[in-house]
Amino acid sequence: MAELDNNILNHLEKKLGIKSSTIRVQLSLLKRKYSGLTLNAAAQIYAQQHGTSILAKLNDIDKTSLVQVQLTMTPKREISIPSNKKSQKKLVNFLIYETNNRFEIKHIEEINGTYNAHCYTATFILCRKLIENLIIEILKKKFPLASDRGLYEHPTQHRFLDFSVILDNLYKQRTKFSVTGNNAIQRIKQKATPYKNDANDKTHSLFHIATKNEIDDTKVQEIFDLITKLNKEVGL
């Protein structure tokens, strides 16, 4: 279990005027209530409950767990399903990606599910998550030496680098691929820009809600088609 960052604890103690022992107890209760929540992410929820924020102090792992828990905290809406089969809309395969990895398959199913449910912000964030992890797997396969881990992994914090850094590192290594792979990487770098920049806003801001046109305009299927080419080149 990840430990609570003392800097965050000290900040909350000074900001809120609440003893650190009391804060620790409350964070433990929040973590127990919401499965998968890190202690640092619990500190953000606790801070929000007291009218402040420590979001800038969280790392990517903390932010991911926070987003996942916030999604479960969102009130459910009842959706009526028409009984007349003719009135039901045909489901759209928004994303098609061939893989035998069961986790990747579940993510693709979830991406298509959120798109068909008109949950476009969730679609956007899930697409970025999958793109990021697929690029990491390409870098691992192409550069298997321990000395190459710095392309995708933080040397001291035991976590993956930010998506923008991973994408830039793939681009810098493009000449070590074939001509086809080089061209594919250049296109990925260009087309993944919305997922590098805008997805952060969608993840951390309540005011940025994605629309169907916005997600359609990213042409994310092209990104996954390019990733498929790189997979074949590196033997994935």
C-alpha cells in the first residue's frame, strides 16, 4: 500500500488547523470506504470536503485512483430502454483493435460502451489510457535493456512517466525503427496530441465535458491502426 506523502499531510495540517493524527484517521476511513483509493488521493477528497485542494501534489497513480473513485461517486441515472426493437439504435463499433490480451479487450469493450452510452468524456480518458499503455509495451519490446527503462519509467519513483514524456521519447527513438515504423510514429505523435493535452483537462476539470464531435474529430481509430503496425514490427 502506498504511503501518505508527509508533505501533503503537513500541508493539510497547516491549512486546515487539524491535527495530523485526526487527518490520518479520516484518510484511512475514506480509503476503506472507496476501494482502490490511494492515501494521497484520499487526502484530495478530504481536502475538497474542507474547501481546499492538493491536486497539484498528486502523482499520476494517485490521480488515476482518484478519477476511478470519482466515477463511482457519480449518482446513477436511470435509463429507459425502448421495448420496441425497431426503435433501438444499432450499437457502433467506435474502436476496433485486434488483441489477445484480455485486459486490452476489456478496455476496448468499455470504450465502445461509453461511446454508445454518449459518455464521451469517459471515452476520451479511456482511449488515452489504452494508447499510453500500448506505447509503453512497444518501447519495452523494442528497447528491452534495463538501461532503456528511462524511456518510459521514472528512475526513482517506481511509476511510468507522464504520457507526454513517453510519447516524446517514442518520437525521439523513431529512427531506430524501419521507414514504415518511423512514419507511423510521426503520425502517432501528430494525431495523439489531443490525448496528450486535452485529456488532462478532461480528467482534472469539472468544466471540460467532451462532445461527440470532439471525440469523433480525434479519429482515434487511425492512432490504433498505426499502433498495430508498430506492434507487428516489434513482434507484439
